[in-house]
Amino acid sequence: YEHRLQKKFSDGNKARLYYDECVQSGVLDVLRDEPSSDEVLFVIKGARPGVYTKRLTFLIDGLAWRGGVVMTSNGTRAQGEAEFKRWKAAGHVQVLP
């Protein structure tokens, strides 16, 4: 499967914990469909909240391979940045430990 993402963990328990977080928070649901060229991914609550256009960067930087509050949409990065800015101003954005 060409859109599969992988990460190695040195600890099996940590891998299970992170996987469970991704399932419970809906991260894997967001990534279920094949990516589109105009896909915009949002981390609302996570390691580094923001707007992402690459799934790997979304997982590595935005979520640190963990769960969080995420959304996806279609459009331009500029449209995504404008929407994210509104969410941030409204206090919806949060950095998780």
C-alpha cells in the first residue's frame, strides 16, 4: 500500500499506547482515505498544532505519532491557515504534552 506510514518503536508498550491513542482520538479515521492533492490536515490539539499538507509531517511534527484533536479538509494551505488562525483566536488550539 503506497500511502502506508510506519514508525519504529524501541518499546512495544509505548507503541501500543501511541497506537491506542491514535485509534481513540480519531487520527486513524482521518487518514483512512487515500490522500488527495488538495488535502489539508489540521492539528487542533497535539504536540505542534497547525496546518499540514503532508501526512507524514502531520504525524511526526503535529502529533509526535500520538493522538490529538485533528481534522481534514480540502482546499489550499492559505485557506487552511486562515481557518486555523480563527480557531486559535477563539481559544480552541492547545499544545498537548
